[in-house]
Amino acid sequence: MKAHLTRRHMFSASHRLHSDHMSDAENRATYGKCNNPYGHGHNYMVEVTVSGPVDERTGMVCSLVDLDDFVRDQILERYDHQNLNLLPEFATDVPTTENLCISIYDIVKRGFKAAHLEKVRIEETMMNSFEYAGEEGR
Amino acid sequence: MVYLTRKAEFSASHYYHNPALTPEENARLFGKCNNPNGHGHNYTLEVTVKGAVDPKSGFVVDLKQLKEVMNREVLDALDHRFLNKEVPEFITQIPTTENIAIAIWRRLSPKLNFAQLHRVRVYETPDLFVDVYGEA
């Protein structure tokens, strides 16, 4: 039977939502407090869900150590305690959690080959969460 | 179609070991989880059933019945047990969260003739959980 394994990790980062395609007034109207020029931060909870048949030898979809190592080295190292606006992926794209979800999904999809990536879900706060399952996703 | 989820908790101990592998391979694969004396978790189980709302009762499922089946088939068997030693499935299979979720699906699915099982989710900790949706 196929199983879906989800692992949660946290990182803290700052960002400012501001689009160069809009006037200052439009930016303020669109992003509200998130447009504050000095930025602000969140504790982001990232959930990575992978799936596959359960390996009879290990009882697992994939090695949790491998998944944790990958997330630590490729995601947490990259984003934890950073200003998202200064990272190359947000040089042109606004660092909304939608775009962050897509960036993280792409990193996992490209680099983690031990199981099928189902989706990436991010809680920006306890009240806001975002999911991305790829362009063919549900 | 409406989905209904019922939660339950159980506490159990386990360890990870594959007798077909060498002690070194077991230690490398399973790390701290390989300690044969076992360790434990407070597991959270979420059982989701789906169906149309019965116009007479307004229910997808009789929650009382669902709770009874969960208690009898799952919690009575797993709660406060050493999974490797006391639960038949895990005499031969490693009691990973994946295998626990599958075992719970297989225990519940034949007994839930009054509801359509959609998903079994098992949290080993708040930061690690497994979902199974049956063979489909």
C-alpha cells in the first residue's frame, strides 16, 4: 500500500511584500502592513510530503534521515534567519508565501530523488497556510 | 460528499530492526530507533470517512459506531503496548509510522461497513505523520 509521509520543519525569516510593477500607493493598498519598507518576519512551518510504496526492508517510504538532511542542507540552510528579499529567487518575484512554496517545491523536486514529492505546505502564521503540488498537482 | 474525521490517541513503544540485516546495517539505517529496549510515542490517529449526508439523521456516519470500531479494532490492540512484541502485524513487520498506518487501515476497513473509509493519518510526533488511502 502506498503511503504519504509528511515531515514538518521550522525556519525564521524576514520579508517585505513590494512589487516593482505597482506604484507606492498600489503597493500599500495591495500589501498593507506587509509593505512596511523595513520588513517584518515570520516563523515559517514547512511541511514536505513525499509518497511511495513502503520498502519491505526498512518499513519506510524513504529514509527519514535522508529527508531531514536534505531539508536541513537545502531549505533551512538557505532560508533560516535570512531576509527573503535579498535571495536570488526573490530578486524579481515578490517573496509571498505562495512564491516561497513554489521555490521550495522546485528545490525538493529537483534535488530529492528518494521518493515522489507530493506537495509542499507552508504555514506563514497559525492563521495562514499555502500548498503547492506542482503544475500537475491537485 | 462530506468528509468526517475522528481523532484518537494511543501511546505505545517500539523499535526498528530488520533481522535480515547485520547489526551495523540496522544501526546505520535506524539510528537511535534501533535500541532493542524500545522507546515510545504518544501517537495521534485521525480516521476520515466520507459519504453523503443521511437526510434522516444529518450524519455522514454514526460517530458512536465509528468510535466503537476504532476503540475495539485499534486502540484496544495498540494502546500501552510494545508494538514489536504484542501486536501480530509487527512480529514480522517493522512498526514504522508507515506500517502502523497501513495496519490500522487494514484493521478498520473490513469493519467499517457502515461508512466509506477515506484516509488514515497517524502522527508519531506533531512533526511527523503518515497518510494512507488504501490500495487505490
